[in-house]
Amino acid sequence: MMKSSAGRAFSTLDNRYRVGFVTINESSSKYLPVAMFDATQKTNWYAKFYAVNPTGSTPLREANGECGSLFWRASNPGC
């Protein structure tokens, strides 16, 4: 249900939005850099999103720190 709901919510976004993807569990194959949500980014995002399978692990503190760094770099491109 979560994947269906999120998939539908993101379907209305377009290239006015910047979207990326990262899981809270370490895996570089589950990472998509933040970029304009054009047709290519949207295709890549959905592929990564629907490929994720739950593992039962939730390292939230580390994941929140990584996400904060990701968005800080996106808003400060020279860093």
C-alpha cells in the first residue's frame, strides 16, 4: 500500500521539482542524485523506488544525517 500511495503521489510532479532517492539502509544501488524531475529522472526514480524490498532494519539517526547532508549539498553546489 505504501508503494502504491507514494507512486501515485509522485506521479503528479514534473520538472518544476527536484527529486532524488536514497534508502535508509546502505546500498549505493539504491541512490539517485537530486535532479529536476523530468521524464528521465522520473523513470529512474520509479525504477529504484519499486525495486526496494524491506529488510527490517531502521538506522534512522544515520539516515537522517545523510539526507540532511544530501540536501545541504544540493542547495550549496560548490561544496
